[in-house]
Amino acid sequence: MKRSYKIEVDCANCANKMEDAAKNTKGVKDAVVNFMALKMNVEFEEGADPKAVMQEVYANCKKVGDDCEIFL
């Protein structure tokens, strides 16, 4: 399952950090952050609960950049 989320991030470097944090979250098969469009596209692993996984993605992203935001 794939979903798209609106994000808020200040710079491309922070967007790359967000992408890496999302990709390294359990339950995420792949993630792509588009800095120009301010979107994060997430592909979830089979059987994963997107809501629960995105809470973890959000927490992990806050660790790498506390000024980033994901609108769940």
C-alpha cells in the first residue's frame, strides 16, 4: 500500500534526512521525500498498519530535524 503525506521542511538536506529516517522505520518498504512539492510518498510493507507506522516515522523524523512536520 502506498500513501502520500504533506510535509513541511526548511531545506533539501533536511528532506534527505527525513527520507532516510522514514526508510529506516520498521513497516516502511520505501519512502521518497520531494522537497520541492513538500510531499512524502510512503510504501508500506505487507500487513503493516499505516497509522502506527507513520507515528514511528514522525518520531524518527523529529529526531533528525525537530523543525520538520508531517501532516498525518
